Amino acid sequence: MTATKIGIVGAAGRMGRMLIDEVNATPGAKLAAAAERPGHDCIGRDAGTLAGLKPLGVAVADKPEAVFAASDVVIDFTVPTATLAHAALAAKHKAALVIGTTGFAPDQAKKVAAAARVVPIVWAANMSLGVNLLLALTQRVAKALGPDYDIEILEMHHKHKVDAPSGTALALGEAAATGRGVKLATVAARGRDGLTGARKPGAIGFAALRGGDVVGDHYVIYAGEGERLELVHKASSRKIYSRGAVRAALWLKGKKPGLYGMDDVLGLDD
Ligand code: NAD
């Protein structure tokens, strides 16, 4: 069987470098091309040496179009504005896309959905198996416990993270809201500070901590009268994300256009 040609945009990022390593180590996957934002000092460097490997014969380009033209699937862990441009290029070149970027505004999501009418796209705020199981459990527990249990979602990430709450925390909020049969937008309580008043019944609260090199901790707390249930996931290596992203890339080959999640890739609904 021919190897799946995988391209990586944002190649010099924390995730980009891990993705180069992961693609290189995965049977059936081949690094076809890599790109970074124009002006980045890694432009022209070999992608292998950038990731601490031997040279792989793939130079980091400053034009993403070449990556989409050369790849069956492109993996994108960059920033929302870049990802939107990449989604349009994926549709133009009929390349499948794996999106790990987080921090999108609601109207930006529509542009990703438009590209998914032309090509298959896996879009997940968290690519790890454990977190995707946590999402499924969060929905189930919210449904079982009902509105008497106050739901609070707490996350902690490293000091470089630029968006809050994390995409995963918001996805956990969506899962809890779905379990309760409500819309998250109508019940979310974000950024409490000062004289906030008492907790609104039915609210789903969020809190974000930042510091050090924490890869990603998520707590879903169900606080009732006389008892508290907590679901916790702690990531200790970013490898769980790059492994999940490459698994998604291999899964996408030959899939119909559409927007898929990691539950599809991992078969969690089966
Ligand atoms: P990072 O800042 O280390 O890397 C982002 C890279 O994208 C940088 O190298 C930057 O130069 C590059 N970039 C910016 N604009 C670009 C453009 N126009 N074209 C090409 N490259 C461009 O960040 P990171 O820690 O690697 O995370 C990247 C994103 O992935 C964030 O949104 C983060 O929240 C998300 N993330 C998601 C998961 C997941 O499982 N879905 C896991 C980890 C991180």
C-alpha cells in the first residue's frame, strides 16, 4: 500500500515539531511537505533537523499552497486566522485536513464548515483518547445527575497558552450542556470576578489557571448537596495530541467530505 502523504503547517511550533517526529515514526505515513508563517527564521530549514531528527529532505516553505498541493492530508496546529486560510486551500487542492488549532470565534467556525462540504476534515479541540472518553463520560454523568448538581469546569495549562478557557474546557462544557438538554451559550458562566452575586441555578462555570509547563489538566466537578463528583484528566506529554492527529490523518484518507470529530476517528460511538 502506498504511504499517506502528510503535510504539516505551523511546522516550527511546539506541536508542529512533535508532528514531524510522529509522522516520521508512523508506518504508512510519509512527510510530504511542511510550512511556517512567512518571515519565520526556520524557513528553508530541513523539517527533520527542526524536529531533532536526521534530515528528511523536506525544506520548510513559507507558502502553505505548496503543502496542500503535495499532500493527501495536511495537519494544522497554528492560529485561527491561518487555519481559516488553510481550510480554503484544502478545499481548492482537494486535500483532507486535520485541525488541532483552538481559540476560534463562533463566526470563524462557519468557514471551516464550508470547506468541509468539499473535503473531509477532522476538527477536534483535543486529539487524545483519554480526553475524548472524558467528553463522553461528562455528557453521561450530567444527564444522570440532573440540574441539582452544579457543574464547574476547571482547566490548567502552561504559561504560553494564549486562549482561555481552553478549547477542551469549552468542549467539556458543550458535552455537559448536551447531557442536560440545554445550550451552553445560555448557561455558561465565564470569568467570574468581584461582586458576582450568587451562582445562577443551572449555570455551567469555567475557570482557567496558567503556569509553568503544565501540558493540560481538566476537571469536571459536579457539586451537589452533601457530595461532589469529579472527573479528571491530566496530560503529562503532548505526544497524546500528535499521536491522535496522525491517527486522524491516516483515518481521513478516502473519507467522504464532511466535518468529523475524534469520536469518529476512535470509533467511540460504535
Ligand atoms: P505554537 O505557538 O508553539 O505553534 C504555532 C505555530 O504556528 C508557530 O510556529 C507559528 O509560527 C505558526 N503559524 C502562525 N501563523 C502561521 C501561518 N500563517 N502559517 C503557518 N504557520 C503559522 O503553539 P502550539 O502549542 O503548537 O499550539 C498550536 C495550536 O494548537 C493552539 O491553538 C493550541 O491550543 C492547539 N493545540 C491543540 C491540541 C489538540 O489536541 N487539538 C493540542 C495542543 C495544542
